[in-house]
Amino acid sequence: MTASTLHNAHYFRGKERLVVLHRGVLKVAAEFGWRLEAWPVFFNHNHFVAQSPEPEDNARSLTRMLSLLHEKTAKWVNRLDHAQGRQVWFNFRETKLTYEKSYLARLNYTHQNAVKHGLVPVANQYPWCSARRFERTAREAQITTIYRLKIDRLNVPDHFEVSPDW
């Protein structure tokens, strides 16, 4: 899943805002029973790879989950900016991953996204992503396998410019 702000605006620039958005993603996903496996949260977009709560759910709760997350975070950031009613979030795009190699490559892409955007030299140094947790909890063979997969051929819309106050 990829979600972006309207016009890719940097509404969540700065540590405080990223902390709140990151916590919101984790909290709302848990409330809806989604098991997040990889994620980064940025100033103007976020990604995650996750398993839906039940096989029969077939990801139908994703729209409700993201609607709640976007509503709460938009109201919060609009209060900070004194911009009540401003549209913050634009849209989201989901992809059902059915092939193991594609799934593993997207896990790598998602863990490495902060590196791709030039924010950190090593993924586990970006505080608002899953790479550090993944490296702490996964077996060495899993880490090696996933981090070896090439991600240059993945087609993931990901327009991002680094915020000047990063």
C-alpha cells in the first residue's frame, strides 16, 4: 500500500509530526487487525506491506482503516497549521501480492525506501520505518534473502522530495 498527501505536500515535516504519523499508522493497523511487516513513514507519503486480518477479509477493511488514519492525522496536522478543513491526504494505492518473489522484493523495497530517497545511508538508521525492527527480529537467513533481492524493476509510484528541514 502506498498513500500520499495532496500534491505531495510536506504536511508531516519535522520530527514531532513524523512521530505522530508513525504512531498513528502502527496503532490504527493494530486496531484493525492488520499485521504490518514493512513500512516507512515520510513527510508526504507512506508505504506498508501487511497481511490483512483474516483470509476471508480479502483486504476489505483497508479502506476503512486508511480512512480513519487519514481523518485523524489530517485533523491533527490541520489544528497545528491552523488550517481546519484543508484536504491533507490525496489517495492510496494497494497491490495484492501473490507471488513470493514479488512479495519479498517489495518487503526489501519498503524497508530500504528511506535509503532510496537519500534520507539515510542505511535503512535501519531511519527512525520511522521497520528496518531496525526487522533486523532485530528476523533470522539472519531471512534478512540476507530479502536484502539481496533487486528492487530496481519494481513499479511503485513513489514521488518524493526531501524536506529542507530534514
